[in-house]
Amino acid sequence: MKQSIILTIFLFFVMIFYVQGQTQQDSLDIKQVALDYIESQHNVKPEQFERAAHPRMVKRTFWRNKKTGKEYLRKLLPMQ
């Protein structure tokens, strides 16, 4: 019984050090994609947007009809 507890604790600590989630490089890559997306929208740089967006990405936003006041969903075309 004592050996199984020790083994369990040992395996737990091994897993903590072995299993890693998000790496520092993952964090840097995520930050770069977010910056590419935001900057490409403000500076209109299609090549920068292509680095950030998946080819099948669909962007939709809510708009309000000025005459009727009703909201509607509008699909925005990808930057070209």
C-alpha cells in the first residue's frame, strides 16, 4: 500500500513536469496572429490579414437599418 502511494505521488510529479500546455512560443504565435488581424483591419494590408485568418473564415456583424430601425446580420466579404 505504501509503495503504491509513493509511486502515485512520483508519477504525479513526473506528469507535472512532462505534460506542458501552452508553451512560450505558443503564446508569442497567438499574440502575433492577433496583432496581424487587428493591424490588417486598420492599415488595410491583405497580406497581413491572410497570415491571421483561416481561408474559410466568415465574419458577420449586426447592422441596423436606418429607416426601419431593425437589426440584421450582415456577412462581410474577406479582404481582397
